[in-house]
Amino acid sequence: MNNKLATITNLFEGKEIRSVWDAEKEDYYFSVVDVIGALTESERARKYWNDIKRDLKNEGSELSEKIGQLKMKSKKDGKNYLTDVLDTKGIFRLIESVPSPKAEPFKLWLAQLGSERIDEVFDPEKAIKRAIDYYRKRGYDDKWIEARLKAILDRNKLTDIWKSGGITKDFEYGILTNEIYKEWSGMSAQEYKSFKGIRKENLRDNMTEIEIALSDLGEMTTRHLAQKEKPIGLSENRKVAKRGGSVAKKTKEFYEEVTGLDAISMNNSLNYQYLDEEKLIEK
């Protein structure tokens, strides 16, 4: 099992960057002092950071408003102390503001990413090719990739239907999606991801064939019902989403009855695993 995870922590040449996963927001919060220490190689990283933080506040930087505090285990005595943290986006913005030669490779990398995204705005096919290359590198075959891209299109058809029914906010889309998932699987999307041991990864990318089929069936049925009945608002659409999920639930139950197999699996497609620091500490 390869435990290396391609996140910020792996960009610092083996430097330990403490982080906390926020399951609700699906994002990491990183220790700012650790990042500053890795970028500057300063023995007084905390003072270095305090100087930068003061400058950010004096300049009225929006980044200073994003700084939070979480308890993290100290590298010195193993005790937990409140530590300044930033989310992933905030850390990248911080890197851009640090005047250090060690920060230059990160700035060039971020500039390259920005350039690629601009190119994709003018030529969307590049984004599609990038996604295909990503899936191939992860070991998915072309047949799976073709089905995955089709599922994305079908998902967009569903969100378009929801939009025509007065659904406009991201959290509303999340609520309706959860209604479908909870009805057939018994879990919200976030609970399903936790069950599979994944975090920021896409849930569909880590499903088995039968799980994908049930997810598609639930969403497709919801779309067809919404097209026919034209529900308006969150309340009406939630009822339709639940009915769509119930069709997938009945199919799931029939599949399990006939095959004697569980339709829902803990398996994922990761080549690494997450370690629960709190459980390790207790152990």
C-alpha cells in the first residue's frame, strides 16, 4: 500500500506539514507555521509568520480574515495547542506572498496551473483530454471512462431540471442528491464517502459497477419524474428525489436477494490510505 497522498504535504520535500481534515467542508486545514518553516527553512518560523500576519492585517489583506485556529499536536512535547491554520486555497495564496527562494517553484507551478485552465476556457477539449489522461493513469479502462463521462452528462441533465424547478444554490443541489443516496443506500454522500474511506475523492470514481448502476438509476428516475411532474422549490423536489431513490432501493434489494451479495461495498480505488491520527494516538 502506497501511503503517499498527493496533497500539499507532499510538495515540501519530506517536510512534515500538520493538517486537519474537515469532513463537512471537504477540505484540509494546514498549519501555517509548518508551511512557513518549510518554505523559509527558518528556525524561527513562528516569528517569521507573526511578521507576515501583521503585514497582511495592516494591508487589509483578505487572506488575514481567512486565518483560523485549530488544536494540533506539538512536535516538541506531543501536547495539543491552538495553531494558526489556512485551508488549501489560503495556503496557496500564502505561498504566493512569501518572499523566499524556496517558494519560487510553487509560484511557477501555480502559474502553470493557471495557464492550463485559461487554455481550457478557449479550448474545452483540452479539459476533457486532461480528465481522460487522469483516469487512464489511475488504471481505469476506456470503457469505464466512456461510461463515466456519460454519467457526468446525465448528472448535468438532472441539475438542469432542478434549476428549472427553482433550485439555484449549491447546498440545495447537495440536499437533493443526499435524498437520493439516503433513500437507496441509507447514507448521505458524505457518510458514503466516510464508509469507503475517501475524503476529497469523487464518490462515483470509487464505486463498484453495481453501486454506479444504482446511483445512475436513482438519478435517472428522479430526472424523469421531475420532467413529468415539474416540482417547484426545494420541498417539492425533495419528495421527487426520494421517490427516485426508492426505485434504486427496490432494485438494490432485489439484486441482493437474487445474488446473495451486498450491493454496497467498502472498496475504493485508492492506492493509498488515510490514517486517523486520533485513533493512532489512542492506540
